[in-house]
Amino acid sequence: MSAYRHGARATAGPGISILVRRPDEPAVQLHTGLANLEHAVPIGPDTAFNVGSVAKQITAHLVLLAAQDGLLALDQPANALLSRLQVRDVTITDLITHHSGLRDAESLLSLASFRDLDHYTADDLVNLAYRQQQRAVPEDQFLYSNTNYLLLAKILEAVHDTDLANIARTRLFGPLGMTATHFKTDPRQLVPHAASAYQPTADGWQHIARPAALPGPGSLWSTPADLDRWLGHLYDRRHPATLGLPDQDVVPYRAADHAPYLYGAGLYADTRPVQRGVFHYGHEHGFSAASHLGRFQVQ
């Protein structure tokens, strides 16, 4: 996970944190550079980063848990729980796998006269989603859209009657010991040990964070060690009877936007034998992140 764009110029600038674990071996972690340039705070094992769209696998997993608890059905129309959604034939599974055909609400912000530094909320984006009256692409076609996961967050809040941050904390982060992981639902919210994001300029560096928080598709703050705990849990959920992919038996992986990749429960999958694994990248407010879980063994 990194807190810079286009690469750090030197260890005195913004940096990066990486954790790699091989099966049955201790994790190896590397971090270099600064988490905060103003105060010369180095990146360390406790530094938290905004992991952006890596959060989608967490949101999808919480939806699967809600289905397991009987709070919703994955094949039910999303508008059964979100009455303002005008596209009637979209199921919850369609949202999870980016087959809803709904446009990315963030791409519609300019049409709503929002500028880069204007404050907007997840509710503002959801309202843009509710204005859509038809699919932007044909049914069963993949269209990657943050709108899907904003709506999934709203569905979770509706069936649990509490906010996504609390749902994630009680249903997942607490049980897995992910004590440094938080959904940031308000841009004013403090995140312990949070790194700042910067971009290079002709004179040095400048902040790149925007005054917005998008719980569901992004705005998840975590550390490499906490994501390692999550990936361990994900590994235990692989399905050896099919392709060894996590939750393949619950949400089938479907064609994505780049062959040969598929998309399942908030995860891209590469099913080629040598490359087999699941992954996701995240880019949010100047941060870049990646999670990868590879080499599933099919029994």
C-alpha cells in the first residue's frame, strides 16, 4: 500500500508498505518513506492507509454474511430493499459482480456541477444512482461501477439498522482481530496512525486528499498486517470443488472487463492454472493499494 502517486522520489518523501506471506511461513514486511511529511513521521507497521477499492471484497463478504443470516436473499431485486432504485431487474448478486449496468455515480458528479475539491457524501452519490432509469449496458454485461457497492452498503445498513462501520466492526473486524481497520464514513473522522497522501509538484509535494468519504466501495483504512488477517480468512473460504476460489459456491465468478479475468464477491479472479488466485486494486484520494491471494490448490 502506498501514499503517493507516480513513485516516491526518495525515502525522505512519501513511501510504501508491503507484506508478503508464503504458506506456513512467517510474514515478511517492508516499509519505507514517510507517512507524514510535515512532521517527518516514518511509515511503520502500524501505519494505516486508505485501501480504496480493496474494500469491495469486505463489503461483498458482509453481504454474504447477511444472506447467511437470512436478512436478505442474493437473488432478490435490489429495489426490494432500496425502493428508490428505478432499475427494477437488478439483483443483489448483480451489484456484487458489477452486472447491474448502473453507471458509476462518481463519473456523473461533473454533470451535477461538483468540482474536485467540493465536499460530497455517499448519500449524494446514491441519489445520483437513484436517478438512473435504465441500464447503461445490456443485461449480463460487466460494467465496473462504484455505484454498485454504495448501494450494497445502503442495503447492509437497511437490513442491520446500523451503519456500515459498525456492521464491519462487529461482524468481521472484531472477530478477526483487525483492530487497525476502519470504514471512514465522514472525512472529518480521525483514523489512528493514518498516512497522508501527496503528489509531486515542481516545488516538492502537495496534499491530494479530497473532502469526501465513500463507505462501501472505498474509504476503508487498514494496515498490511490487518489485511494479512483478512486474506487468511479469505483463503479458508476457497471452494476446492470448483476452481478453489473464495465463495465461488455462493456467488459464481462471471466475465469481467479484461480477459481472462473473472469477477466474484468483490474480487477479480485469474483462473489460469499457473496464475490462479484472486486480487483487487484500489486507488482513492492519492493512495494506491493491492491485495493478492494466489496459487489455490484444487483437490
